[in-house]
Amino acid sequence: MRTGAGSLACVGLGMMLGAHLGPRARSYIEQADVVFVAVSDSIVELWVKEMHPDVRSLQPYYGKGKSRHDTYREMVEAMLREVRSGRKVCGVFYGHPGVFALVPHRAVGQARSEGFDAHMEPGVSAEDCLYADLGIDPGTFGCQHFEASQFMFYRRRLDPSAYLVLWQVGVAGDRSIRRFSTGAEHRQLLVELLLEDYPEDHEVILYEAATLPVSEARMERIPLSRLVDAELHLQTTMVVPPARPMERNNEMLARIAEIDARDHVEST
């Protein structure tokens, strides 16, 4: 690493204002020379500004009809410009800075490639809140996680005996990387894809984590067939519970039993 040069730390605020910020993340914010914040909620931005005198919003880089690829590239460059000038930079992001957040990954990777010290500090993500709010243990049946559009664009091996979690379902099918929502026709294609493995009356859950102490998480249960007309936002996640029981792998169990029996004999 470059001696005496600038540095970058990307930290997560967690999902709920004031409740999820860890002490290490707070320390990075308070000790930075400049703080960049990427949150869409003005209340959260004002809260971060109480922790540091030089907080700069990354939200103005978004624009109607503007490719998010261009937005993300400009955000990364804004932070790296300050790092290259020798300053300690902290990037602040909702949730976990490495979960559905391209900018922190790209910024940390770019800083390291240029020889700067760069660190990502984890935070409480929407996934963490989802498990707690919905009472799901991913170890019970297993979980499959896909970004909704990626799930549509590529052939994926789906296991209906496990939970299916589709992220950013509100922009499902968007190829432009310019939209903040897609319409009923795109959702219908997603429903048709899911109907290959699930019945149309299968219950799904539309989930949005609570972001303020006075708000509640959205946990709306609807039949899969009603997804087309459901109210969806950019932050909406769809959880599809298992539709069939797990199938025992008797051949594998028999082989394991043989090993266990042999180990038992050898130990006696």
C-alpha cells in the first residue's frame, strides 16, 4: 500500500435508521476526512451529517433516463478522486455495502488496484432483516437468491423444495439499466417463468425491510398469480416458499452409512 496516501472505507448503515450502525462503521465515518453518502432518504442523510462536517451526497449522480452504469462510474470516480488527493474517504451505504451495491465493490477494487488501502465494513442487510421478520432459517430448507432480471435473462437450475428469494422484483425484466420500475407485461413474463415450477395459487411474500423505528416491515402475502397487479417498489423483494418436500438422496445416504459402519468397526 502507498505510504501516507489516501484510503477508502465503505461502510453499511444497516436498514433501520440509528439502530443498525455498528461501532466500527461509526468510527470510519467520524474519523474520515470526507464522507460520501448514497441513500435516497433525506432523513438518513441528515443523520449522517450529524456525525461529520463534510458529508457529500451521491444521489445527484442519478438522472431520469440516465444509465445507472454511468451513474455508478461517476460515483466511484468522485470517491477515488479524493482518495488520490491523499484524503481518508468513507463511503456510506444502506444496509450492507457489499449486498446489491455495485459502487462499493467497484470503488474498493479500484482503490486497491491503484495501491491504496481500501476496506469494506459489513452492515445489517435487507437479507438479515428478511430472515428475522419472516421467521426463515436458511438452514431448514435452503435458500436460492437471484436478482429478478438476472433470473429471467439466464437459465438457472431452480429447486422448488427450497426458498426462492428474488431481489429487485420491481424492475424485473429491465434491460436498459435506466428504469426504476417495469410494468405488467414484464411481470407477466416473470410469472410465466415461475409457473413452470410453482402452481398459480402458490403463496409468495412481498417484503420490504423497515427503515425507520416508527415504521413496520412490509410482509404482504399474495398468490403468485396476483404478482402482475401488485404494488412493487425498487426495494421490494419477493420470497417464494418451498412448493414441494425435499427428496431424500437414498444412494448418498447408503454410501455415508457404509463409511460410518466402517469407521465404527475400525474404532472398536
